Amino acid sequence: MSDFGRSLAGLPVCVAGLGVSGPPAARLLAARGAVVTAVDSRDDPGIRAVAAELAASGVRVLLGPDRARAVPEGTRLVVTSPGWPPTAPLLAAAAREGIEIMGDVELAWRLRPRLAGGGEQAWLAVTGTNGKTTTVRMLGLMLAAAGRHAIAAGNVGTSLADVISEPVPYEVVAAELSSFQLHWSSTVTPLAAAVLNVAAHHLDWHGTMEAYAADKARIFAPGTIAVGNADDDRAARMAEQAAAAGGRTVLFRLSEPGPGELGVAGGFLVDRAFGAPGGERLAQVAVLARAGAGGASPGRPPAPHNVANALAAAALARAYGVPAGAVAAGLAGFRPDPHRISFVASVGGVDYVDDSKATNPHAATASLAAFDPVVWIAGGQLKGAEGDLDGLVQAAAKRLRGVVLLGADRGKLAAALARHAPDVPVVEITSTDTGTMDEVIAAAAGLAGPGDTVLLAPAAQSFDMFRDYPARGEAFADAVRRLAAGR
């Protein structure tokens, strides 16, 4: 057991927030002998059920807005959920009192298990504004194909606190880390880590673009192999700065790779960083389309950003020593999650594609780059992303057949289109009831012709009209199916 693990015995610890990551962290701390108090601002039947389960593990739970404003008396360590910003009253109070604050990722890192042979569990980490979950899932499949006892975890869904508590330790963890989680991490040192892309996002939490990027860059700890996207200026610069600090940098690009890089050549993903000096073919690019990552009907090439995700995953796998055959096998077994550039149906020669997960302008830009010509469905809540709309429309203008707008901030998108794509037909849907998506699809079908793609890539969040982005995607797919059935 590490010195940190031994120090937890009898230590008064506060776990701030009982969302996805809070309960596993509280259970882990209690199992290590800490005296745990968990707090949450909510006090409803759902959170009370969580509290009852934690109480059975010896955790005291305090619920309600007032409880979440003050540090419990005697606390000597705070473990915060990633959604809590540094300005949250409890965290601000802890900082003033000099109490150490860490996130669940930092906690898991400090308590990660030793392997049977005495070695350390390796982490391969991924961050970026978009593409994290896809990349981590691809990486997990590559590791499994290589025969490694591995798991994809972190922001992808499985808590790292649960991962490091498994009785048979994982050899290697493919860890998706958000900017929130990285903000609260100070000693996490992955074997290799990738920054996929960096664009304005979550600025309400981080305050500025500079602060957001700085938290992303924390993934490149001293000694970590820094994998960066050569086609994204900020991501490439972060990786190169890691090299300047004495680390190793490996870039990936959608074109032919140079020495020390991964890229695409002759229809193959090619490794010129970890393989033979002349380069090594890892997998055919077409395997991504066959695996369902093409985002359209059979025969369409895979979306460029999914090729970039595959290159990033391959770079991390190769850094861990995974052979080329396992990279190819992992990609062949990959299936995209729902609502991520997912083909729904072809109606009258027009493909309908659901990318409801494109909840910010950067993601929508990548999605639109995969199709030409395209009828674009967009709109929702922009959440401070208005500054990126001009670049989004400028990048897509030449491939737009038409645009259908919906949601609270559709007017801001309409204004950007008027500035940069004034000749593109735009239809605004003003209704917000349950039949809205049928109106949207009817309008899109009226703009599209055979060979076109109707793409839902909203560039905005969904909460103005839908429960979440999956609900928005399901509404889109259901409306397309009704169109196909003639209803």
C-alpha cells in the first residue's frame, strides 16, 4: 500500500457531490478506513436512495443546499465531483482553510494497485473537446485484441475509483479524462496521453479559453509520451511544449506521416513513430467504414474525425507495445455509440444521419466535413459558444445544400449563415412541441435531392427542447422512420 493509502486510515474526508463519480469515491475511501462525509445540494427521493446505500458502507451523508455550502467540521481532505467548479462555496471555503482538494481521478491514481509481478498499473489517457469516448473505446478494443487485461474507463462511464478496486487488477487502463477531472489532478502521470483537439467549451466552468486549455494540457505530465493532433494547432502546440520540457512527442495527422508520426498513406493507417524505421501499416482506413464509423450508407468513406480518433488510439496502443494486428482487430470490432454520426435511413436517395452528440460548434464542424452536399439541421442552446459560429459556417458554406434551424438560439445561427452563406436556403422552425422534429424532417426533405445527406449536427445543447442529446437524436430518427413509412 502507498503512503497515501496508509494515511487515509481515520482521516476525515469530505466527498463533494453524489453524481456519477461521488458514490464510487466515497465507497473507496470508506473501504480504505477514511471517515467519510458526503454532501450534495439535492434532497429528493433519488438522492436519498443513494444516501441510504452509502450509509450501509459507513458513509455519513448530508443533503440539501445549506449542507453543500460549508466544509464539514474537522475535514482534512476534500474529494470533489468534476462538475463542481472551484467557485463552489464548499470548495472555495476548503481552499481558504488550506484543505487539500482533489478529484476522483487523482484519488484513483494515488491508490492504483500493484500488479501480481510487482509492476505498476499503466494508464493511457485521452482528452479533447470532442472525440474522447470514441477514441478510448477504440483503444480499449485494441488492448483487448492484444490479450491485455484492460478496461476503458473514466469519463466514458466506468468510474476509475471502481476500476482500481477490482480484486484482479487491470494491467492497463484506457482513461477518458475531461477538463474538469484534469483541473483537480496534480500527480496523475499516464504512460502516454493524447490531446485530440481543443476548442472553446465549458467556459462557464473554466472562465477563459486559456484556463480551459491549461487544464487540458495537464494530461501531459513530465515523463508522459505526449500524443498530439498535428491538424489541430492548439493540440499540436501542447504536445510540442511537452517535448520542450523533456518529454517525447508523437503527432498524428490525416495526411502522410513524417518521421516520428502516425498518419494515412495509401489507404492505410501508418505508424512511423513506434514501428520499423520505414514505417508500418496498422490497418486499412476502410475498416472504419466497415465497422460502422462511416456515418452514412454503405460505400461512403469514414468521417475524417473518426480516422483521426483511430490514429490517436493507435498511437497510444503502440506506445504500450500493441502489435499492428491488434490495432487492426480492435478497429474492426469497433461500433460507434448511438447519436454519434450514425446512419439512420436512406429515403428517396437521401441519407439521414444522426449526430446529435455534436453539441458544440467544433463537433459540428467535424461532422459537416464528412458530407458533401449536405442539408444541415442545427440549433438549440449555444451556452456561450456564439464566438465559434462564424468559423463553423465559413468552413461548411460550400457544402451546404440548405439549412433547417430549430431551438432557442437558432437566430444566432441564422445570423452567421446570413453573413457567410447568404445564398444557402434557410428554414427556421419556430414550434417546440412534440411534433417539431416531423416539421424539421419535412423541411429538410424539401431541401434535399438524391445523393444529398440530411445531417443532424446541432452545434448546441439540447435542453431547451429535449431531455438530453440522446432524446433529441431519437426524435430525429423516429421522424425519419415516419418519413420513410409515408406517415
